[in-house]
Amino acid sequence: MAKNDFKSVDEYIASQPAAVQSVLTQVRAAIRKALPKAEEMISYKIPTYKLHGGAVLYFAGWKQHYSLYPAGAHLVAAFQDELAPYKVNKGTIRFPLSQPVPVKLIERVAKFRAKELTQRETAKDALQKQRQARKTTTDVKRPRHK
């Protein structure tokens, strides 16, 4: 059985066949260039990049392809033309190992995902502030009428 309790992205890449290692190294470099402040870790047994505690992007190597996750509807729509040559379904972009790594595309996808995550966090913070403001105004003791 293949090892799958990786402690680092280096271990994960080293566990792959030689041909896949060089491809995954390029994918990793593209993501790190696009997300220099991201925390690199293993999550769900695959390389993961997090910003502000939220997962931005995952990648994994397979026998015939490597994948980027998650690829939501907004991302797929934004990169529709560039992703056309690749298999995209169920939140996954599959790139064939037999083709050159689209480094610039991966960088743009990583930046797009980081922007999506930041916008979601900003919206979440604004909603929490609204709720807190409402709670504060309803908690204020109002004078009783006799």
C-alpha cells in the first residue's frame, strides 16, 4: 500500500513517480509564486495552501493527470476559454501529465481563488458586524411605560 500519511508537501511529491515529481514541483512553484503568504500543508492527504485559515487551493498527482481543487462555478466561468482543453467537473480541474504545465494559468487560478476567499471572509465579517450591531441595539434597556 502506498504511503499516505505525509508530513509535508516535500514528502508528498517525493512519494510520486519521477515523471510526476517534476510536474508537481512546477505546480507547487506556480502556486507559491502566486500565493507567497499562503501556508503550505497537507490536508485530506494532499498538498494544501491556506490563507487566513481558509483553504485556497489543493493539488494532487495521479497516474495520468494532476488536479487542482476546488474549481467552483465562478472560477470555471472566469477561466472558461483557458480551461476548455482540460477536464473540469465536480470541482476538479484535471491536467494531463503528458502536456506542459500551464504555469501562468495555475498562477491566475490561485490568485482568483485567494481573491474569492478574501471576498467571502470580508462579506462574512460585515454580516457578523451587522448582527452584532442589531444585537447591541436590541439589548439596550428601554424605559418602561407605566
